[in-house]
Amino acid sequence: MARVRYIGAEPVTVPELGDRRIEPDEMVEVPDARFDGYVCQPGTWEAVEEPKNDEPAPKKLAPAVKPLATKTEV
């Protein structure tokens, strides 16, 4: 879950958070998928902790080894 801070002047009720009442300067956890929907309102919300990337890190592969070319004399 990501975190945002409510920076508005008056308490608000946020239906997406179960009709929870949010007070000014209160920090709340929001679903990662909805983080952008909050921080796109810079006069109301500010980012505190961005969503974590749940994708696994790509595996590092060793470089391919090419066989040495051999010359055959005729």
C-alpha cells in the first residue's frame, strides 16, 4: 500500500477508504493502483510513500560464450 497525506483545510470523508473521515495533515494508506488518483490533486494530497514495485527483478544472465573459431588447414 502507498501512503499519502491530506493537506486540505477541512476534514473530508473518502468513500474509497470505507467512508473514513480524514483530518487535515493526516497520513493514510491507499491502494497502490489508486495512488495516482490522489497525487494528481496536489492542492489536496501529497505523496508520502510511493507504491512498491511488485514485479520480480529480472534475472541477470551471464553473457553467452561463443566457441572459439578453429581453422583447419588444407
